[in-house]
Amino acid sequence: MANWFSARILLAGFILLLATLLIVLVVGNLRRDSTDVILDVVRQDSDLALRKINYTETQDGRRKWSIQADSATHDLKGRVATIENIRMVIYEQDGGDINVSSRRGRFDLENGLVTLLGDVTLKNASGQSILTEELEFDNKRNLLLSEKSVKVVSNGMQLTGVGLRYDLGQGVLNLRSSVEASFSGGALSLP
């Protein structure tokens, strides 16, 4: 009879210990913050905030361009997304793809404009590159535009100027003003 009584006391003590542990867990979870931070900074005028976005624009079943960003906030009324840490690819059928990167930018869905801001770099497969602080990609007209200082580097040649218009369809690049050129490594031979 003493063993039976000791087993009941031991079992009751074990149940009391489990109940106490359960109460501690429930009370501990009630005190915990109920919300987790999704984005560190969400603009007040944004309707939607996303992390790790990937958007691809297609035309006639072909990829035209794609954009990847670490984060985006979107205003549904204005149809404008503010994006951070951008990697963009403009798919060209003839001249090879153009890889673009920048620190931040805006994507205007209504007008088909992507504005890139801060350390904008364009590179193609042959190693040619364009560097500027601000660049606009006009999807509807298939143009790259800038009003800022621009540096173009290609095979021993460096062009600098202010303002850029690059017609992707025609493959024609125009620097608007204050154009200077420098050549190195025999990139240019004069008669």
C-alpha cells in the first residue's frame, strides 16, 4: 500500500510540475510583442511593401527587361514603386544583354519609366560600360536618358559628357554636351 501511495504522490507532483511549466510558457508568450517588423523603414504614403522583388516585362512572348531589387514600397494610387538596391537586365537580341545596377530608384507603371538613382552602372557582354548618378529607362520608347554627368568606357577609350540619349532599338548613343574623349593603348590611329 505504501508503494501505491508513493506512486500517486510522485504522479501528482509530476502533473503539478507540467501544469506550472505550461502556465509559465503561456504567460511568457502573452508578454511577448505581438508584431514583427517586416521592413525596417516603410514610407507613410505606401500601400504595399515587399522584399526581394523580381519583375520581368515581356513583349510578343519575349523578355524585354527584368528588374530585381532588395525591397520596394508601392503607392497604388500613383502606381509608382520606390525600389532599393537594383539589378536590372535589358535583353537585347542583337547586341547582347545590358546589365544595370543602382542603389535606388522609382518604377512608374503607368508611364513605363524606370528611374535609377545613385551609382548607376551599365555593362554589356563585351565589357563596355556607362557610369552616371541618374538614368531613366523609357520602356515605351526604348530609350535610356540622363541629364547628369556621364562616363562611357570602351576598349581603351573613355568619353565623358553631360546628358545622354541611348536609343536601344537603333543602338545609337549620344552625349549631349561638354563631351571629352581620351584614348589609351593604341585605340585610335590617325593618318
